[in-house]
Amino acid sequence: MEKTIKNKLGGRLSPYLREHAKNPLAWQEWNEKAFQLARDLDRPIFFYRLRHLSLVSCDGDRELYG
């Protein structure tokens, strides 16, 4: 059975991160625990680098999440 991974952004202090807590991706903190989870599940890590409040990141968010 496939393990369901929860999005970890809901409890973050940053309003920007909390805003993305309901995105359809299971966002994780960038730490060893997340890397180990990816290894255990044999899944890739999706890295999305952004610049907070930039027009480019807002456009990218719209393209990714509709």
C-alpha cells in the first residue's frame, strides 16, 4: 500500500509558506528527515527555489498550481 505523505507547511510561521499548505504537493522541510523519507519511499525530491514575493515566483505558482 502506498504511504500518504502530508504537506508540512501548515504550521510554519511564514505567511507565504502557510499560504501553500494546501497545495497538492507534500511539501517538506529541507532536512535530513525529508531526505531519509524520500530514500525510504524511493521517491525523487522536487526542489522549487523561489524568491519571496517576486513576480516570477507568483507566475510560477500559478503555472504549477493552476
